[in-house]
Amino acid sequence: MANAPAFDWICGELERLTSLDTLEARGTLRLSLKKTGLEARSVSPAQLAVVVGRILGDELRDRGIENADQVCEDLVTSLESHAPAASAEESPEEVFRRLGGS
């Protein structure tokens, strides 16, 4: 099954902003999604913003990306204005609940 357009888009941005290659970027983002119970094939831009803002930074630091926090901030900003829309209906609040947050 194909990935959500927002997933593919953010992986490209992650490659552009870091030293990660295609497989590393996609795998790192998939691991972050897995921690929240989301899947690459159905994730929405709003859900990605939550995952990037809360989880991806730790994954990037684990992979030696020194400016992980700035990369995540840039990705969230880009998601808000450039990411393709997706069909998933889950709200960011639902993702937070699954994470045990708010």
C-alpha cells in the first residue's frame, strides 16, 4: 500500500535538512510513527506535526543529528504551509491521548 502524501513529503524534507539518506529518513520517521500507533500510509499533516514536535527530535539525536530541535521546528513550520493534505481524520488531540500526554 502506498504511503500518505504527507509522509513522503516530510521524508524528502528530512533528507534535505539533515545528513540522513532516503532509507534512514524514512526509517527514522516510521519508528517515530510506530511509537504513536500511526502508519505511514494513513498519517495526516496534523498528525505528523505532533509526531515531529514530540518524538522525532529524540530519534534524530539518537542518529547523531546535532541540530535536531531546529530541524523539527522547521519541519513543523513547513508542514503547516506546504505539506499535501491527507485523508486521515484523527485529530492531534487524539494522538496526544495515545501518547499519554494531555
